[in-house]
Amino acid sequence: MKPLVFAAGMMPLSLLFWRAFNDTLGANPVESLIHETGLWALRLLLLTLAMTPLRRITGWPGWIRLRRMLGLYCFFYAVLHLTVYLWLDQELRLSAIIEDVIKRPYITVGAATFLMLTPLAATSFNRAIRWLGGKRWKQLHRLVYLCGLGAVIHYLWLVKADLAPPLMYLMILLGLLAFRIPPSLLRRLRGYSTGKLETKHERYQT
Amino acid sequence: MNRRRFIAGMTAAGLTGTASAFSFFGLFGDDEPTAVELYPRRPLKASRRAFSVDESPTDEADAIGYTNFYEFGTEKGDAQRYGERFKPEPWRLTIDGECERPGDYTLEDILKPHPLEERIYRLRCVETWSMVIPWVGFPLADLLKRFAPTSRAKYVAFETLYDPEQMPGQRRAVVEWPYREGLRMDEAMHPLTLIAVGMYGETLPVQNGAPLRLVVPWKYGFKSIKSIVRIHFSEKLPVTTWNQLQPDEYGFYANVNPAVDHPRWSQARERPVGGWRRRDTLPFNGYAEEVAHLYHGMDLAKYF
Ligand code: HEM
């Protein structure tokens, strides 16, 4: 399974290279590269977040073993995205880049998201887990939820008029985050809405 | 089979499998928009060439395939993906408002008296890409004069066709339909302002606003409204689509101005379509000498 996922993760990049060499990136190749790399970073982030729910639904523990690779791929495409932006889009003009980060909220949020992804990628190795200790590592990696929100807000903030595509990603993200609501909290919320606190026993009877 | 061969085989199978699955779901975006001809374009004869820039035109397929035309969808290329139902002929125009000869006109009535000219203009989109396009058309001023605007006519407003059957992007209210644009009377009467009926020597493609559109080369592209069905003379500042949607991002004037940023991106530089490199954007898109006097004494940061 892992080699398959590894190969699949390389596909978007190979295709972008293929299109660049064949001059089929369209009329505005730099824009195509920014959009494709950004979208793949976001899609891979959501896939990463889907592994825990998939394990819970299917009961197969293997999903978790793919999680690290998917997360690293997300970071990989985010690095490509940032590289295209800095090098091809802004042509390494430092003053324009600084102005962008300060003045344009969608770039500020994108940069913040990238900064939050970085420590997660940097501590994704077994030794880092041992070094941090499981508990602290887990706490740190909860940042990934914020990264998800950051990426979607970045996307929502940059579209001109048609909010449908980023909203679709937002729905998927919220669905995945809903799985993380602790069961105790969920039970309490349900209790409030029905006016009483259910016990586990009652829930299984109805 | 040994383990390494097995892994290699699986990898290869995985690569091809996922590639076809991805392309099936359209996950790699669409391929290059090649220009699709949605109705037979006719060659046009232009009597002369005036006001042309000395730059080589954008590749025609790019100019046709890469368009913002929300009436067909919000993605570039949607016009040729979903434009096959669009009928540019027969076509009618309504002229009304503050003028002495309002009425309903056929396209032939509108076009008949006007000799066609070719003009190679720069086009600058608010999204920071740019093109160079050889339009075929005639000055808007010549058309407007025929309807004898009254002294109360301070502005000219334009509307695009509204017909979701022909323009399926209009089934969603991404912007308020019909698309509307407008010019101040002196802008409309300026000799650079063009009604285009063709480009690259032939009638306009559906993708670029057939059968007739406005071209105002010193303003951001969204001012150059496509597929016009109504021209209205008015005393009051007309409602314009993008300004209505996001007044702090898109002004009524929308003159190309590298010194005034769009709130979400810089307008200082542009990327000519078809290329990889940016270049500096010029004030009034390089037409400052001809048009800057129209805005004399106006604060261009306020009236952006
Ligand atoms: C320093 C960090 C970043 C910068 C400077 C940046 C910059 C950009 C720019 C310039 C665009 C194109 C905007 C346009 O076309 O108007 C874009 C689009 C996008 N970016 Fe980023 N970005 C950053 C980080 C990220 C991260 C971390 C993610 C996701 C994990 C991301 C996901 C996206 C997505 C999904 C799009 C939209 C693609 C589309 O419209 O199809 N970006 N970004």
C-alpha cells in the first residue's frame, strides 16, 4: 500500500512537468502551476485528515500508516506552491513579496498556514516523536486542524466571485473535523439539544 | 517473482492506475484551451489600421481559449466548453434613454454605415495578465452620434444578453445578471473607444463576445462588455456589475493604474499571456498620452 501511495503522490508533480515540457500548461502557465500546486497541497491535507475517520469506519489500522506520507506530501506541494509563487510569480522581488505578505490577508493566511505546516513536517520522524515524547508530539500535531482552516480561508479569500469551489473544500474539512469532537462533548451537546443527558445505555436502546 | 520486482510492478500499475483515475475525475485541471470554433467565423475586411501598438499580437488560440466570460462559467475556457448553444445571429439591440432616436435595431442596421478598421490594442485584465489583440471594429462615438444623445446624457450604460438557455453560466447568480457596464460620455466618445465585431481578421468568436462588444483599451478588461444587447443613455451614474459586487475592489472608472493596487493583489506588473515573465504595467495601459486629460484634477486613488 505504501509504495502505491508514494507513486500516486508523485503523479500531480509528474503531470505538471509533463505539461510544462509539452507546453500544455495553458495560456498562463505560471497561474496554472500556482493553482495546481495549491490545490494539491489542500487536497493532500484533507486526505491526511481523512485517515483517522477511515480507520474508525473501516476498522482497518493500516490507514494510520499512510498518514505520515500523505502529510509529508501535503508539505511537499506547499513547498512547490511557495516556490512557484516566490520564483515564477513574484520573480524574487523581495519588496513586492513583503508587501504581499503584509497587505494581502489571503497571502498572510497562506504564509501562516505554511509556517504551521513546517514544524509538523519537521517532526514527522520516529526520532522526533521519541524526542518530544508522545504526548507533546500529539499536542503539537493538533496544529494540523488549524492548518486545514488556514488553507481553506486562504482559498476563500482569494477567489473573485465564485465561492463554490472553496466552500466545497470547507464542507469536507468541517466533516473531517467533526470526527475529532471528543465523544464526551458530543454526548453533552446531544443532551442539551434533546433536553436531557442520555446515557450510553439509552442510546443503544433507541 | 521476487520482492523487488513485485514492488516495481505494483508501483508501475499504481502509477498508470492512479493517473487514469485522476484524469477521469478531472483532477489535473483541464488541458490547454485550444480555440474551439463554436459557429463559423467569417473573414472581415478592414479599410485601414489606426491607433495600433507596435507589439506582436497574442497567439490567437490563447486569446480565444483564455477568457473570463462568467455568462458561461467562472473558469477560463468555460465559454468554449459551454458556448455551443449560443447564437450570435440573428441579433438585436435596444437603444434607449436620453437620446432622440431610441429604438430596436437589428445587428445589420447597427453595423451598415460603419467602415471597419483594424486596431491592435493592449488589453490588461484586473487579474494581472495581459494580451495584445488585433480588433476589427469602429469607433463607439460614430455609433452613438446616430441616436442623437440629448444634453442630459451624461453616461452610457451597456448590457449583455441575459438568456440562461444560451448562456448556462447565468443559471447561477455568481454576479447579478444581466452583466452591466458603463462609461462617462467623454470616455464613450473618445476616439480610442471601439465597438468590435471581429478580431484576427474574422468575426468575433463566441468566447470573446460575439457578435459585438466594447473595447476600452486603457481600462481593465471587465469594462469591455461582451455580447451587447442594450445601450442606454443616462443622466445618472449607471450601476456596473463588478462595482456592485465588490465596491471596494472594482471602481466605476477602473482605469489601468500600476500605482493603485487592487486590495488583494498588486497592479504594478503584468504577465503577458503565453509567457512566463512579468513586465511593468503602464499608467492607463500605455494610453496616457491620449486619455490622461479626461481625468485631469481627479484623485485616481479615490476614483479607481
Ligand atoms: C507563503 C505561503 C503561500 C503563498 C504566498 C500562497 C500564494 C498563493 C497565490 C498567489 C495563489 C493564487 C491566487 C490567485 O490566483 O489569485 C494561491 C492559491 C492557492 N493556494 Fe496558496 N499560498 C501559500 C500557501 C498555501 C498553503 C499552505 C496552501 C494549502 C495547504 C495553499 C493553497 C492554495 C489553494 C488551494 C489555492 C487556490 C488554487 C485555485 O484557485 O485553484 N496555499 N496561493
